[in-house]
Amino acid sequence: MSISVSEAALRDFLIAHDEQYRELVNEHRKYETRLSELASLHYPNDDEQLEETILKKKKLLLKDQMETIARKFKPSFVSH
């Protein structure tokens, strides 16, 4: 998955200037870290498998929330 320079710049801008977006990004990173840990398990138990499923859904929800915030900024950000 490749993102354009303007999308990367917008993401960096939002991380620096929008507290809600920054918190969502931090939470998204925490989920990604935990998912990596779970993925490295050779034989995850039922609780770990359930945790993985839940974290994947939560991570997607955060990504949707981040995209909603970014969409509000895209028209004005791209025009600069």
C-alpha cells in the first residue's frame, strides 16, 4: 500500500496539530504492536485468537475515524 506525498504530508500535519488524530494514531500503533506480538505466537490459545480478532476490528475502526478527520482537511490542505 503506497500513499501519495500529499497524503503523507497531511498525516504528518494532523499528527502535529490535531490532538484527537494524534491520539487515534497512538492507539492504532499500540494495536499494531500487540497484533505483531500475537502473530508471532506459534500456537495461540483461544483467548489470544479472540484478542487478535477484536484488535483487528478496533484497529479498522480507528483507521476509519482517522480518515474521517483527514477528509475534513483534505480540500484545504491540497489547495496549499
